[in-house]
Amino acid sequence: MKNSYQQAYSLLYDHFGPQNWWPGETVFEILVGAVLTQNTNWKNVEKAISALKEHGCLDFHIMYAMDDQVLAQLIRPAGYYNLKAARLKNLLKMIAEVYHGDLRLLTEDDVDSARENLLSVKGVGPETADSILLYCCDQPVFVVDAYTHRIFSRHNLLEEETDYHTIQQTFMDNLDHDACLFNEYHALIVQVGKEYCKKSNPRCKDCPLEHLAV
DNA sequence: CACCAGGCAAGTA
DNA sequence: TACTTGCATGGT
């Protein structure tokens, strides 16, 4: 018998199909995108990533050596550009110091150590860290975002005031610890959130989850 | 015009 | 501890 969190996944997958996340050709591109997309529309992130590519700056050592102001101007379309340029540099600095600038060593590290190192970076919080663990490192870590909280609280599967860690635990307690499943599930939550669970649609009208039994 | 988007950290009381 | 504010572009 499937629980509510498994049922919700089936409903979303049947409605939207596979999402093929994370959009990005390389681990480094995904890493950069994880920072750039903080509280920002993905379309704007795409513009910033395109600019980085066009200038040949979507590379660990090149970006790490770049002037902060120049980096900030390239990622300008993603918003908060001064802040994000500094955050990217902070993240690359940690990887340079802890993982010898080798992303493979990050992806091969054990998940608890990697998470601790990521969270030690100023500008990398729980969602960004978990996104990197799941989408760069292929670790079975469930990513929670604003949509996860909003959608599942509206459908009475979470209390309104539930914090990040508790939401993450709830999903991980109720699902197989499978990176492919967590990958698809988070992407599907973002998709249903964008289409049906905006603040301007407070009842989530016509949402694929509206008749989900709790 | 107002509002929001795949957060996070720092400031205030 | 529990709120509040700054960060910023681009689409609806």
C-alpha cells in the first residue's frame, strides 16, 4: 500500500512525465546553477549561464581566478549579482581548499562530510547544499524548497510551520532512498508549483494533487 | 503599476 | 529566540 507521499509522486509523474533534471551539461554547470537560482526564476539563470559560456568562463579555474566585478556583470541577469558572485567564489574557494579544486573528489566524498563542507560556505544554505548533493553528487538526499512547503501544507500533508529539516525527514521516512526518485520528485514539485500552486492560485485549483487522499 | 521567482545571511528587539 | 530586511533582474 502506497503512502500519501508515494501517491503524490505517482500523480505528478503521471501528469507531467519525466522532467530530466538538472538542466545542465556538466557537473560544474549544475553547481553554478544551484547558486544562481536562489530565489530566482530559472529563465534568468539561463541567461546568466549563457553569458558565462559565451565568455568561456564556465570553468572552475577560470571562474575562480576571475575578478569579482567582472563575474558579477556576467551573471547580472540572474539578479543579486554582487551577492551571487561572492557566493560562487566562496563555494569555489571551499572546493579548492578541501577538495583540491577537483569536483570529482566532492562527488566521491561521503554524503555527511560533503554536506557539512557545503554548509560551511557562506551563501550555501540547506536547499543549495542538498541540490548539489543530489544533482551533482547523485546522492539520495531529498531537496526541499518553497514549493514543497507550500504545496504539501496546502494539501494537508505538512503543518504550515514545519521547518526544512523536518520536511526533508518526512519525505525521506516515507520514500525509498533512491537518487533517481528524489531527482524526479523535486523537479515534479517545482513543475506543479509553477503551474498550479502560485500564491495567486491559493486553492491550487485543478492541481493534479487536489484529490489526493490524506 | 504591483507582484513574484528552484534562498540566505545579517540585523533588530 | 522570533521576526524583519537587503539583495536585483526580468517576466506576468
